[in-house]
Amino acid sequence: MAKVEYSPMALEDLKDIRDYILSNFGDNVAKRILKKITSDIRRLEQYPVLGVDLGKIIDVPTEYRYIFSEKNYVFYHLEFDKIRIVRVLSEQQDYIKQLFGINSESEKEN
């Protein structure tokens, strides 16, 4: 069974998500949402290819896969016997820019 490992950026993302929810919706909601996100991530230990291949969505070859949990995209890739959680980004964030450092098409037009 593969083990989940978080990148420093993913841990920072989770902290930011928690802080945002905590300040806007309170402790109970923050705990519930973080518990759901981490539970969904742990499911990857049993089903590592559960997520969608990002390359099929953006039409560019990449090792990233993602799952969607509580209005957040959890981006990860498989490394031998582990699942590396790379980023946890809100559905409102530009994940192309966050993951690859490039602007999306809609941002280029503005």
C-alpha cells in the first residue's frame, strides 16, 4: 500500500485553507472541512489512481493527478511506493499558474 507524503507547499495550502475557513465560518466548520479533505487524501493510499489525470484536461503531458474535495483541488503524483501531495488549491485559484508558473488563457487576454 502506498503512503501519502505532503510537500511543504501542500501543508502551507492546508494551513491557509484552515485559517480562511476558521476566520470566516468558525472552528466547527474548519474542522469538518479539513477532516473531509484529509480523509479523501487518505483514500488515495488504497486507490492511488483514483484521481483524474491532469494531462487529459490541459492537453499537456504531466505526471499530476487530482481529486476534488470540499471545493479544493488536491494535486498529487505517484512516486514508487508513495503518493506525493503537491498542492491543495481552492477551485477559485488559477491552478495552471500555481502548478506551472504560467498564466492561463483568460488571464493573458486581460
